[in-house]
Amino acid sequence: MRFTTQTTHSAADLLRLSAGQVDGPLRASIGRLPGPLRIGAGFHFGFWDAEGNPITAPQGKRVRPALVFAACRAVNGGAVGDAAMRAGVAVELVHNFSLIHDDIIDDDRVRRGRPTVWAQFGVPYALLLGDAMLALATGVLTRAGEPGDAAMCAELSSAVVDLCLGQQQDMGFEENAQVSPENYLDMAAGKTAALLSGSCVLGAMAGGGTSSQVSSLRRFGHHAGLAFQLVDDLLGIFGDPDVTGKPVGADLVRYKKSMPVLAAMRSGTSAGDELAELYRTRSVTEARLARAVELVERAGGRDWTRAEAERQHGLALSSLGSMEGDPRAVAELETLADLVINRNR
């Protein structure tokens, strides 16, 4: 179900607007880090180079702050206040703390076409910077000392624990031969959906939403987050490197059991069996990468994952259908959900 009142903003507009709102406070928050850590944080965000010189570089999409702000407006119909702004900064810091650590775990040297933090400054530095950014997020969220800050901090902390658990499960899948699509969705509920869902909840809490509104927005974020991860899986195999900033088939070279791979392996096809054998024997070399990509496609892994992403997208929209809220802001949430399913990076 969709709201009949359509937002006047495209998804790109909404992301630009949220970035324009959050980037100033985000830069100010990073500015409170000690100098040596501040350099790495700004480098990661694309604000400056490794020496601290301002640059123009590709930056994140700011999807999570956009969800915070739209959810806030959906429950109160008004402007984004200080609490929502702090929540927007906090979720972006948490998201990027996780990216810095993920790049170490996945041995990724490139993000958005630039060196990752660990590749530029070393693993110990990247670990410490990620930790500092997580602590900074908590400080940003609670610095006003308002009555609702503790509850918002608890919500964010819960999302971080779920995120870490999901990441650990994802790592464990690499050594587990019996991973099912259901196992994968359970993992993705933590690794990716927890923070998107938490962003919606924090926005609703900051806007004074009712328990019913918070529950609806939590479900919306959960299903949108699962769709986000499934699309991410597709981009990790079939994405355009010039757009994603990562090599084609990067997940296959690392033997990641992403959803297209799992669906292909369980397809009962000869292509799926051949892919499973390549994984079992750790034979996805650079020379065989194109073949592995072809096998995922031929076994139906791409189509199955796309269909499941669209199903999760539909469930996200349905979660908003019964929610009482500002129609224009709810339409903005629907637009952001459409962005998730249609993105190319």
C-alpha cells in the first residue's frame, strides 16, 4: 500500500537534502576528535586527503540520516529538531565505524574509489579510529542531556550489538557448508537491517512518536534493510566497478556466501553444482572469476535474489500502510525504500 500524497522530492533530492542537513554537524563532531584521529576520520568520509588537505571526493549516500529525518517528520509533521539531528549524526558515525572495521575484516583496500583507512594508515590505526567513532556517536547522541537521550542511546547500542552479531555470523558462513537462505536473512537482519531499522526508530523517538508509530517504522526499516543487503549482494557480484568503486565479482574472490551464491548453490542445476565445487576447492581465481559470475547467473542466483529483494521492499511499504502519520513524510520514506531497491552503488 502506498500513500496517495506523493513527495515532491526524488530520492536523489532527499539524500542531497539530508546530506546538506547532517554534513555540517558531522564535520563538527569529527572536529572534536583528537588531531591524529581526526585526520583519519575526515579521510574516510572524503572531506580531506591523508595530510588533511580539503578535497572533493565521492562520499556516502547518507541513507541512514535521511531515514532518521523522514521518520521524525512522519510522526510529528514538523521540522527536524536537535534530537533528530543528533540521531542523524550518530547513525552515520556508527555506520562508518562499521565500514572501517568491515574493510579490515574483508581485506578491502578500496572504498568509493579511494584507499580504505587501514590501507592508508594501517590496521591498528583503523581499529582505533573505528572505536573512537563509535564512542563519538554515543557522545553526540547524549550530549544534550535531555530526558529521552538515554532511551535513544539504548536503542542505538542495541542496533550496534545486532550489527556486530550479524557481522560475526557472516564471517562464520565462510566456514559453514550448510548455510540456507533463511540463515542468511537472519544474519542480514543484524548486519544491515538493524541500523536501518534503528535509524527509523530513532527518528520516531526524536519526533515524539507513539509506540504504534515506532513499531511500524521499526518494521519498515527492518524490511528495507533486508532489501538493501540483497541489492548489495547483487552489486558485489554484478555491479559496475566504475560506479560501485569495487572490483567486479569481489565477493566471489573472497568466497562470500552472499544470497545470489546461496540461491545458485541450492538451485539443483549443473551450474549451481559447479559453483559449489569452485567454492569447496577454493578455486575462484582471477582467471576463473568470469566463469564464477556466469555460473551464479545461469543457476538463477541473480533472479532469485532480485525477487526476494523486491518481496522485502513490498513488506517495507506494507509496514507503512497502516501507520498514522504525515502523508508527505511517509511518502518520503516510500521514496527512500524505492531508492534501496533501485540503487546501483
